[in-house]
Amino acid sequence: MRLYPLFADLSRRAVLVVGGGVVAERKVAALLHAGAQVTVNAPELTPALRRWFEQGTIAHRPEAFREAWLDRVWLVVAATSDRAANALVAEMAGLRRLFVNVVDDAQLSSFHVPAVIDRAPLTIAISSGGHAPMFSRLLRERLEALLDDSLGALAELAARLRPRVRLRFPAAAARRQFYERLFAGPVAGLLRQGRQHEARAAAERELAGDPTPDAGCVVLVGAGPGDPGLLTLRGLRALNEADVILHDRLVSAEVLALARRDAERIEVGKQAGNHHATQKQIHRLLLEHAQAGRRVVRLKGGDPFVFGRGGEELEFLRTHGIGYEVVPGITAALACAAYAGVPLTHRDHAQSVRLLTAHCQSSQGTLDWAALAQERQTLAVYMGVGELATLQARLLEHGRSPATPFALVENGSREGQRVVTGALAQLAERARAHAVRSPALLILGEVAALAPTLAWFGMPPLGAAAHDTGDAGRAARARPAARPDDVLAALHQG
């Protein structure tokens, strides 16, 4: 280890920053965050530095650098664009045994500013010794995704309890066991849920020797539409802490690959005509694993509270006294529309959005078709692939224009995404012609006309050709696309 890591208390201590550009501004911002009294030596200042000076937040010396300014400072930062000037500052600081950081010059620096993960009072610093700062930043980004914001509150609670912990557990091994329970047990879970009072009470019970039982819990996580990049940071953390993952059939393999390697994975998805895992069975599995003290992640495609039966599962868990958390996910309507280039609302075309499902006759009977047939609104229809003909007929019957544009998004946000576009009068016919299968989301409304021009992901939208109306057009649509090997064979034959 070339460098000795330390954390400096600069609160109310003088620091000199030589340089007034954008880099100096970043250094000053971090120093102010640490409570330092900063003086900036530079003829010109960035707008932000100028504003801080005018507000009295920093001091400013516009004249040339003077060695005497180093007499009363604790730390020096050289951030000019002139290497000779930076070297002079570093030399003068070294003669006074002051630590100096020369930006982008590891050889002239006696200390280096690390990449920082701030969970105050917990601070994690990453340094490459000034040799590969970009690598440090990339590593920080990865760790940021894994470390929950509640760690700061946990560290504060541990600091408040520390004197009493030392009295209660004189032996170091016993103290270590206490802190392991504190950091990995129910107290940490309560803080993650924002229940500070309950967390403090649980910590007091632990300290009094009446620990909270290590009960299992369930985290209801929205996996998003399939693209693993759309999983939330909190969802990623939950997957990395899971003992058991109960996941739907449509949760992508790429999302599951982000989970803790040794977590047990159980597929519980239901498929039309093959309900191999009923909701009752899902409830039984949730209860069984939670009561065994395991941390269970119930992983659902999209968002668990948008046609995901998440509410039913929470009601069941609450009835049986099982603790739970909810991590929202990006629902299919938002993701499919975005990846198809369709804005769900638009000032010129749609002032409202309706999310609905019509996957069976019973659900169709509860819909207000007259309201759904009104113009200047967007309909996002989940799980409707098998009922497109009925949807089309009902909307036309209640007055929706046959020319209303639609975009049918299959496998939205995934590698195999397809978008079929057209007018309402062609909806069922075009879906059959392109053999659209679930998962697919229907977007109906004036905004869907923007798909062909705003598309950016995957294949271009499959729009209706101008001559695509008669029997010949239908036959052409039904004909499978030629495969590369078929084309090569045809060329070989003549």
C-alpha cells in the first residue's frame, strides 16, 4: 500500500485553493461540504465561485500567489492549468510540511482526493493513488448501486448506542456479535423502510438482551419490462440480499442474473391456459419461506401494483403477520411506450392516459366503453393480445374513429422488440398477420401515430403499406420472411 488512508477533519479550518476554473470549483464544493474555510487564489472565478464569494461563503485573493499565504492553512489544492505554477505551489507547501493536492499530477501531490460514497456519517473513499482516477469513479458508481441510503441512519444509531454497548458487552467478541445483529437484522430492515422509531426500539431491545426474533420478510419488487438497465437500484439491492426469489414467468433472464448467486429461484408465473402456479400456491410459498426466517423477494414483471396482484399478496402477508417492503418497478405502459418512441401524453394529441386490462370477458364487462372511445386520450391495454378483435369492435361500436392510430409493442424493451402500427380498423387483422404474441402492450390513440418517426430502439415499426388492403396484401403479410440460408440456396440454384 503506497498511500496511508485517512479522513481529515477540516471543519472551520483554513484551506487554500489556487485556481479559479471548473476543476477548482469542484474541489471547493467538496471542501465546503466538509465545513472548511476556503480561500481561492485566482485572477478570475467561475460564476459559481463568484457567487460563493459574493455570498461570503469563500474568500478571494485575485493577485498573484504569495508564499506567505501558506502560513496559516491546513491543506493546499493547486488547480491551475499552468504546471509550473502548480509545481511552485507544491514546492512551497512541501517546505512547510503541508499536504498538497495538485490536480491531475500524482507526482507533485502529497495527498490524493478519492472518489467518495457519502452515506453520512458513513463515508467510503476509493483511491487509485492518482494513477487511474476514472477507474476509481467507475468503481464508486458500482458500489453506489449496492449501498442503501439507510446506511447513514444505521451508522448514526450505532454511534448513539456505542457508549452503552461497551458497558453492556465488555468483551470484544460479544460486541462484534451485537453489531452483526444490528447491521444485518430487523433494525436495518426497519430503517430501510423509514420506520426510525421502531428501529430505535428494536435496537434498545437488542441492547437489553431481549432481541427481536430473526423473522423472515417479503420484499415485493417490480422487475420492470425486461431490460435489466431499467431495474431500480433498490430492486437490485433487494435481489442481492435475497435468500429466496419467487419470480414471474416473464421476468427476463438478464434481470435474474443480477441476483445473489446462491439465492433459491422459484418460477411461479401463470400463463393463460396453464396455471401451474395458482395465486393460492404463491401465497403458500411466501408464507412458508418467510416463516422459516428467510428474506424472500417476490419478483414481478413491470410494477407489482399495476395489474400485478401485488395488493392481494400484501393483504395475505399482513393477515399472517409477515413483514414486507415494496420496491416499485417501471410498468409496461411507460417502458413500452418509451422504447417504441410513443409519448403517452402530448400537448397536441392527448391530455390523459388510461391503463386497463381486458384479457377476459369478465374484465371487459366492467369497462366504460363510451368513456374509452373518446378522442384525445391514450389507452394502454395490458394482456389484451387474445382479445384484440373484441377491443376493436367495442371501441368502434361506441364511436371511436376507425382511423385512430395504434402501436402494438411486443417484447417491449427487450432484444426481440417489435412494433406493429396501423389504424384501429386494422388492429386485429394486422396483429394476426404479424403473429403478435404476448407479452405485448397495445397503445391506442392519436399519439401512436408518432411511432414511425420517433422510434429509436430495435427494428423500425411495421407499418401498413399504402397498397396493403386487398387479398394480395394479406397474402404478402402472411408469407414468412426469407431466411439468409434460403436466399443463399436460391442464388446457388441459378
